[in-house]
Amino acid sequence: MIKVTVACLSLLVPSVFAFPSYQSLAPLSRRELEEFIANNPVADIPNPPGPLANDSIKLVNDPAHPFIAPGPTDLRGPCPGLNTLANHGYLPRSGVARPDQLVTAVMEGYNLGNDFAKFLVYQAHLIDGNPLTNLISIGMKTPLTGPDPPQPASIGGLSLHGTFEGDTSMTRVDAFFGNPAIFNEQRFDEFSAFSTEFGVQGTYDINAAAELRHQRLQESIQTNPQLVFVSPRILSAYSEAVFPTVFFVDGREDNGQLTLSAARDFFDMNIMPVGFHRQPAAVSFPGIMPLVQTIFNKHPFTPGVNNGVNNFTLMPQTPDLFDFCGIYEDIVLRVLKIQYPNPTGQLKDALNKNLGFLFSAVEGQNCTQVFPFGTD
Ligand code: HEM
Ligand SMILES: *[C@@H]1O[C@H](CO)[C@@H](O)[C@H](O)[C@H]1NC(C)=O
Ligand SMILES: *[C@@H]1O[C@H](CO)[C@@H](O)[C@H](O)[C@H]1NC(C)=O
Ligand SMILES: *[C@@H]1O[C@H](CO)[C@@H](O)[C@H](O)[C@H]1NC(C)=O
């Protein structure tokens, strides 16, 4: 079933490789890749860390992690959570990191559960990072992640549209309208207005999240002729809508109500509020998925793509929001395969290692491992 949707989606989803700027960074040809690997063995790939030894609440905006605004060469991207961690030194301030460093940072800084952290990070690394150098940019594509494997792998960083980054973001515009990786004040005004109208005491809470998430989809259906809202974007869009009600709320309150002042800090300034404490215990799939279910139930939708403005074509045959293992398989068998149709040698080994880490994150959800590049 997934094979059928591959063909059908690749016709509808605009190519992520059409940007001239990516061509100019000249990826390695197959021969150059072999030479590169012969002279520079692929990077060691450390295993991801396990769960925190001590996941209790603590001050995370602490003297060891001062806010420092990014310098002119530091990279920041579409994720307010990761931008903030880089600004506080939980991640390299350059914005280029190893995936295991990302897992550590989101566990330490916000108390993401180990499985959930690995799911987000290895999904992102496989589709936006460099498997040869084991580095990923949390912002735009950069030479700092080293020589690229052959095209069509894009190694685009988190800012590259059509991979992890997608449409209907809360505080960013759709890629059709401009740079989707930068904070947009008008969008934040809507975020604030929805919080004022629907949230308890004007906070961004689960009710505000449900209404805003619905409105962002409706608005994109009506205005973005190239809207794509299918797996895996549907899952990231819905989880990112509830993250702020969990991870951006001070762990001492932990009431699911994000004040607009704290929202401004995280989304716009990418700074932790003064005295910010992380969640009082690790939060993983069991903490997030019921919230996703709650906001979905208020305004259910079917995945689809716009074929022209206000012409949303449903794609019910693709994995839906609650087909978690289907989304895992879609990431691995469709999205990743577009970038790596037929990897060999050490490149394939590196991809398989990261695929194993991704699977370790979803094993607890009872998914069955899939092997896009065979099992040898
Ligand atoms: C762990 C690895 C993570 C990765 C790889 C990641 C990646 C991303 C990416 C690529 C986006 C852009 C999606 C889009 O809107 O098009 C995004 C958005 C977002 N992320 Fe993250 N993220 C991670 C963790 C976190 C954490 C821990 C938080 C909260 C503490 C967070 C909060 C958000 C929010 C709220 C958005 C939505 C922004 C908006 O819609 O305006 N993320 N993330
Ligand atoms: C866990 O960390 C907290 C906060 O830093 C600390 O108060 C507590 O003593 C630690 N617990 C253990 C068992 O180390
Ligand atoms: C709407 O999309 C369908 C395909 O899903 C297409 O056949 C039709 O021409 C489109 N209509 C308009 C008005 O663009
Ligand atoms: C996975 O399967 C086990 C055994 O059947 C079950 O107890 C558990 O609830 C399942 N977990 C999920 C997330 O579905």
C-alpha cells in the first residue's frame, strides 16, 4: 500500500531539490564520494544516550547555561525549542550538532522522554542531516556539516521545506509565501488572539491549541495552492501544537497554560524565561499523544494536498494521524528513499545505523522494523 502512495505523492509534492542555492554547494559525485571515504573515514556514530539518570524538576535557565544571542554565523531555524537550547548552550551555539547531542539537549533542557527525543532527532537527522559526518544543522543548509553524499540527498538542515519543515506552522509562514523558518509577527499576533479568545486566562492552553491548529489548516487550504498536509507533517504539526502547553510551561506550574509573555520569550526571542524550570518528570509518547488526540477530536481532518487554492484533495490512503507505525514506515520507506534511492558501502552502513536508532524509539509503540535498504 505504501508503494502506491509513493508514486502518487511524488507527483504532487513539490520537489525539495529545485532550489538553485543547493546546487551551488556541489554534492559529491559517486566517485568523489568513494575517494572522500577512502581518505576520510566516515565519522564515528555514537549511540544515543539512554534516559536521564535523574529526571526530576530543576532550574534549567541556570548560570551554566546563560542566554547569548546567536552571532552572525550561528545557525537558527524553524524550531523554537531547539533554537532556545542553542542560545542557552545546551546545544553547540553554532547550530550544528550531532544527533546524540540533540537527544541529550532536549532531555536535559525540557525533560523530553528518551524514546520521544530519539524519535524526533533520528527522523530529522535521517532526512535533513549528513550521515557521513554525523552532523545536522538546526537551521539552513551549511558547509559546516561537511561534504554531502550524492544527490538526490539534500542534507538541507531543519529549515529545508518539504522534509521535516512543513506547512501550517503556528508562528511561521508556509514556504509558498516566504521563508518558513523565521518567526513571523503577524502569525504570532494570531497565536496571541487565539490564546486570548479560547485559553484559560488568556493563556495558550489545549483549547487555544485546538482552535489555532484548526484555523492554520483552514487558512492554508484557502490561500496556499501548494499546501501539503500528509504524513509525516501531520504528526509534527499536531505534536508541535501541544509542545508549548507542556515543555514551555515552567515545571513548577505544570498547568498546561503558557502565558503570552513566556510564549514571546520562546517563539520570538528564543530565550528561556528567568528562573525557568523544566518538566517535573520525563514526558514521552504517553504524555503527548492523548493531548494530540484531544485537539484532533475537536476538529478532525483527513490528510491531503491542495491542487490549487481552496481545492484540498483528500488522501485517505496515506497514514492518518493516529497510525503511528504507518507514519514511521512512511518516513523510512518513502521520505528517506526519495533522498537515498540506492545507497551503498559506508553510506548505507551509516544510514542503517541511524535507522536502528530510530526504530529503537518506536519499538515501545509496538511498530515492526522496516528496512528500506535491505537487511545485509
Ligand atoms: C528533538 C528534536 C526536535 C526536532 C528535530 C525539531 C524540529 C522542528 C522542526 C523542523 C520544526 C518546524 C516544523 C514546521 O513548523 O514546519 C519544529 C517546530 C516546532 N518545534 Fe521542534 N523539534 C524538536 C524538538 C522540539 C522541542 C523539544 C520543542 C519544545 C520544547 C519543540 C517545539 C517546537 C514548536 C512549538 C514548533 C512549532 C513552531 C511553529 O509552528 O511556529 N521542538 N521543530
Ligand atoms: C535529582 O536532581 C535534583 C535536582 O537537581 C536533586 O535535588 C536531587 O537530589 C537529585 N536526586 C538524586 C537521587 O540524585
Ligand atoms: C481540483 O483538484 C482536482 C484534482 O484533485 C482537479 O482535477 C481539479 O481540476 C481541481 N480544480 C480546480 C478548480 O483547480
Ligand atoms: C504494545 O503491546 C503490549 C503487549 O501486547 C501492550 O501491553 C502495550 O500496551 C502495547 N503498547 C502500545 C503503545 O500500544
